Amino acid sequence: MLLRVLQLLAARRRRPGSSPVWTGVAFAAFLLRQYQRRQAQDTVALREELGPGEALLITHTTQPHG
């Protein structure tokens, strides 16, 4: 939320004749928000309750599509 506010503030302040720093701030905030969105989409969460004596093996492999 703070990044969104910063992006909006910087977008308002980056008018012709103003400091070019605000353009950089707006662009940086935009890129950071995009990065955070991608990270949230790539996150996979799995919750499994194990019983006594059970174990969990996690592997990450790629399988050919075909």
C-alpha cells in the first residue's frame, strides 16, 4: 500500500519543469510493485498435516510436455 501511495504522489509531482527525481521515483515504485505481483503469483503454498510416522518428500523436477 505504501508503494501505491508513493507511486501516486510521484506521478502527480512529475510535471513538466519539475525535478526529474519524481519521474525516477514513480518508475521505481511501479517496477517494485510489478515485481511483488510476480512473486506473489509464483508462490505455491501447500499445507498437509502428517500423522505419526509419516514423512514428506519434496522434489522439484521438470517433466517434458507431450
